[in-house]
Amino acid sequence: MRLEEEIKQKKFKSEQHKVMMNLIYTTNWLLAQHAPKMKEHGLTVQQYNILRILRGQYPNPCTVNLLKERMLDKMSDASRLVDRLLEKGYLKRKTCKDDRRRAEITITQEGLDLLARIDHLEDKIYSYMKNISVKEASQLNELLDKLRG
């Protein structure tokens, strides 16, 4: 459905303004599709992102700063997310031998098992992209990269 119909707005200040509104709306729409699927497994979208980053690094540990750099949602509190995932048994934290102020975080087998159980959800999430061809997706990626400068 067109943005104008979705938000019941006929005019925008400019095409660039419409793009901005469309990006915000679409991001929120995608998150609304994704969040309930994660909630069924006791996770938030941000916690899922942390687990995926750590699985990608496994067996090497990460610092909270590395997680912050790699997270999709830069406004998330990575330390708080790590604490919640530690409570659930999906991560372990170890003080670095060389720098006691730095903690090394790794995903546990329980965290890896959880991701293995929910990996199929990505296929459902990616299915929202079925209306976009590979060429269109490539163009959109280029434009979004250009937008961020």
C-alpha cells in the first residue's frame, strides 16, 4: 500500500520529505512484524541482534564497545541488553586478564541452541522483501548508503 494511504496524508513538503517519512514508517512496520516473533522466544529485536553478533564472532569474545559498534539500533543500551541475556544464560562474561576494566562476552551453547531453533524466522522476515527484485534491492541499498553519506 502507498504511504499516502497508510498514514492518510495526501501531500508532503517534497519528495525527500516523503522518503524520510516512508523510511521511518517502513522501519517501524518491519519491526512490528519482527518483534512478536522474537517475543515468542523471550527476546527483543535488540537482544536477538546481540546474540547474532556474538554468534558471528564465536568462539572469539566481544567487548560491549564492539557490540555497540555493530548493533543495528545505535540507541540501544548494549550493557543492559548484555545483562539481560546473561540472566537468561545465553551469554557469559569474563574479566579480561590484560585489562580488568574490560569484560569479554561470549555466547553460550544455550544461546547458540536458541539461535539454531529460531533461524527459520529469518526466512519469514525476508519474505517481506519478495516484492523487490534483486536489482531493485541493490538500487535501494545504494540509495540508502548514499543517504547516510
